[in-house]
Amino acid sequence: MEVILEVSEPLGVVLWQDLRHLRDWDDARPYRAGKIVVPDRRGDLFHAGSPTWVADKRREAAVHAPELADALDAFENLRQHPRAVNEFFVASACDRVARWALSHGYSETAMHFSEASALIDRSNALHARIAGKLAREAGDFPRAEVWFERSVGLARKAGNWEEYTRAHLGAGIMFMALGREGRARKHFNTASTVAMREGHEWLAAEAQHDLFHFMTVRGRYTEGELHARRALAWYPKHNKRFPYFVADVAFLLVCKRHYTPAAKLLREFTRKVKPPHSVLGVSLFVRALACAGKAGEFGRQRDYLLRLLKNHKEYEAAARWNLAHGERAAGMWEAATENAQLAIELARVRPDTETEGLAQRLLNELGAGTAAAAEIDRTDQDFRDFINELLSRIADWSPTRRGRPPGESRDDWAA
């Protein structure tokens, strides 16, 4: 029923019906249980013809989402010829629907069709991992754990070490969100070790990046910086995630109250990354500028951020939280209070409990009249070298250059 609740008529009804047909079709496949062989029962599932209104509804759905026309045709072909269709082709159609749903914010629909893809193409470690990722993002962690474990097992069996690494990264991110540090570390370290062993240094860098961000969010800043330095050493020059790594380092610096170097990094980030992907980075830039006392640039970037937020809503809750921090540092207490409250409301709708909690804490501080924390200068040579290397690397970064070995897929849904 989640599909109908998320996706409007007529497409929602058609996708819901197709999902039911897919599950029935998969359940009716032939299988062996010990010495017992259960025959193929798929030919008896569906009626040969369809009422006129059903065909009309399917045509309306294809008009509503023309990018799904091929997938809808594949599902109708399955209903018409349940014993003749190619399982890989059906699984690919499910995957296309999952990607479409995710791009439109239909998280439950994306999760269900991703699971259908993994069930139908049951030896595919990628499909199992994506099912785990989408279950994790929908907040269904027990379900996600099952899919990640399945992906790990399938990838190990196939000797697909890149997919094996990504499955461990996905599980690590899940346990990170759950606050289970031991399990998260285990998965991240396995991912990093295997990636380095197999020559995927870029993937090992991503594992260290995720681990460093986990430590930052948990307030483990010293450990976080150690993993950040390791990620910097391993990231290829033009890796597609590198600008976001720089922004995450800037967040670590803001948390440690090193606002001026954070602003320098974020200035470069906003030059390299364009909206909507830059919105969170711009909001952190606004915060760093205000906390560093850069009043003029703060005002200009604040105006720019507010324009961005009119059109780009996906990360608005966290962006409003950063903005409220910046406004407090700039002495704009009323505006800061309004944005902290708005961040709470937006986070509650998503839901995003982490941002909601952070915004509530800030709102409490604003109510108590707690001033923004002053900057802490850090001048040791090791730190200056770290910042200078980051600045140099992002200044040279190009999105058109390869950031991983030729042949590695870029279309992997990340972890």
C-alpha cells in the first residue's frame, strides 16, 4: 500500500499492481527442497486478457511517467507471458523503477522495487546491496542488515571484491547511524583492507572518508582527523567524491572551532560544486564566515543561500540549522531562532532525527541567550600542511578527469 500512498494516480495504482504480480511470479518459480522438486507454477498465475479499464489505466500511467514506459511494458509482458520472460530483463525493469522513485523522493516505492529486483535476480550482489541501501534510508534497519549480509555473501562467492567492499561500506554506514561503533568500525575496516588488497585505493579512501565522518558526527574529532588524513593520502586526484570530502573536513574544522580555514576550504568547494549538490556546503560556508567574523562575505553568501533554498528543498533542514548558527554568530538572534525552529519542523517531516536533535539543541541555546563559541586558532605546521594540501588538491580538481581506474563503474548508487 505504500506505493499507492506515495505515488499519485494512475501510476501509483499500476505500480502497486505490478509489484504484487512480481512477488506472485517470483513465489511461483520452480525450486528444489532436498529431494523434492516443486514445478514451475507461473503459467497459472494471470488471466490471459485484461479488462479495457486496466489497459486504459496502464496507458495513462505511461503518459504520466514516460521514462518508465519500457519498465511498465516489461511488467505487462511478464503478466502476458509469465513463463517466457527473461528474469534479468525483469530485474532490470524493477531497478529502473527504483531509481526513478528515489529521484522523486518516493523512498518506500524505491525500496520495494529494489527488493523485487534483488529477489528476481537473486545471484546479483549489486541488487542486494541497493536493496539494503534503500531499506537503510527508509529506516528499516533489520531489513537492511539482511540485504547487506546477502550482498556480502554473493560478492564473496563471485569474487567481486569491489561489490564486497561496497556492501561492507553500506553496512558500516547503517551501524554508524545506529550508534553501534564496534560493528561500524568492523565493516569500515574490512572495506578499507579489502579495497587496498585488491588495488582499489580510491575505494579504500571512500571507506576512510565514511569512517572519519562517522567519528566527526560522534564528536570523536581527534580520531576523525586521523582517518581524514588517511583518506586524503589515498584519494585519487580527480575522484568524484573529493569535493564532498573537503566539505566534510570543513565541517570537522567548524566543530573544532577552526572557522577561518574551514571557510577557505568551503570557498573552494562552492566554486567547484554547483546547485543542488552545493546547498549544504553553502550553508556551512555561511556558518563558518559568520563565526570567523567575515561580516561582508557572510551577508552575500547568506542572501545566495536563501535564494537557493527557494528551489532546492532536499537538504533544507540541515541547511537552515547551519544558517541559524551563522545568524547567531552575526548577532541576528531573531532570524536564528526562526531558522532553528524551521529546521526542527522540516527535519520532523522527513523524518531526520539527527538534524532535529541538533536544531533543538541550538534552539535551546538561543532561548538561553548562549553566544556562539569563539574561534580557536591552530598554527602548528602539521595542521597548516594538511589545510594547504586540501586547498591545492581541490583547486586542481576537475569533474571531467578520471578519478578511478578505467573500467570502474560510476553508476553504482554509492554505498
